[in-house]
Amino acid sequence: MSLGNLLTLADFYHVSTDYLLCRTELRKHTNKSVSDLHLNDDAVQILTDEKYNPRLLSELLSHKNFHKFMTNLEIYIDGFNDKGIQIANAFLDVMRYKLNELSADSTDAFAKIFDTSHIETEQYYLNILLEDLKPIVSDLRNTHMKDSNTASDIDYQSMVKNIIDDFTSPTQIATEDTPEASNDAYINGLLLLFCKNLEMKITQLSVEEKQILKEIFSRSKPAKEHRKLRRRNPKL
């Protein structure tokens, strides 16, 4: 693409050429400086070092519910509503005192209500902030579920079932109930697990490779423990 065409596209979409060339994520605020963000040195250093996922951080800040979260966080941190909570608790204390004057004990229904209705400021706002964060986190997770760099949605139930099916298949069951046959079956099981963990089929291994792996597995601690248990209890 020629430089002229690139400039034409940038003017048409009202973006910078850097944005079209994927050199920046900014579409509008191309002339903003760091000082315009009113961040301290530590915050700028963290953003510059990219210690956190910049894309995820941008989506978090631009989420429609983030403003509500920050508003409630500011109210809690700066104590804007502390007096309101203190007044509410004082009202409950006075009402509880009046009940005491009327000889109400701890079993009285109204006394229980006043005793359990006290507002704990920290827990109260932690619950509010958690409710604010839930839809944000849920939306971000759902948005990125299909990303290539997101953990795949593995059907572990089917995976485990396949492993068990391999163990119990006729070709893996020993025909003789002897310690040697039992040990051989156990080693075959370790070989199957090895292949499953590497997401490969056992048929991809040659006879020589299988034999080498079996010899290695036979010297492993699980195999030795199995042989000990088999000697102690031949019915295993």
C-alpha cells in the first residue's frame, strides 16, 4: 500500500497511521501526554513495564460498570458515608436500650433484630464492591472465552472416561492371575497414562519405543510400590 493511500484511509476513519499499522491502540487521544493522565510515577512505571495485560486493563477501565465500582470505592476509602452508617447504628443502639428498659431479654424477637442489624462498615462496602466487580469480570471472561491464548475448554469427564476405558479394555487385562502378569498390566497402565498426558496415541509408538518406556517405568517408584503390594497381597 502506498503512503498516499495510507494517509487517505487514516483521514477517512479519523485515526492515525500508527493505529492502522498496529503500532498503537489509540484511535482518538493520539496527542495525549503522560502528564495528562494525572498518574504517579509508580503507576506510570507499571504501565510502561507492561507487568499487567494492557489489553485486559484497558477493557476493565472502559467497562460500563467500572465507573460505578470506582465511585463506591471512593465513597468507602474517603469515608463519605461513615457518618450515615454511624447514625444508623446509633439508632439501633437507642432502640435496643429502650427495649432493655422494658425488660426485654436476648430472646425477644425485636431485640434479636436490633442486635443483628448493626452495619459493619468494612464488610458492608466489601459486599458492594464485590457486586460491582462480578458483572465486569463475568463480561470480560465471556468475551475472551474463544481467544486463542485462553485456556481451552477441556472435557475432563470424557478424558478420564477414555483413560478408564483403555485400562479396562480386553487387550489390557492380564490373562493370567500371576504377579508377573499383574506387574505387566500395571506397567501398561503407566504407559497409557504417559501417552494420554502427552496427548498422543499409543499406536504412534514403535515396539522398541514401548519396550524402552516399559523398562523405564518398571524402575519408577509407583511400579516398585505396586510390586510390594502384590507380594503382600497376591489378590491385588
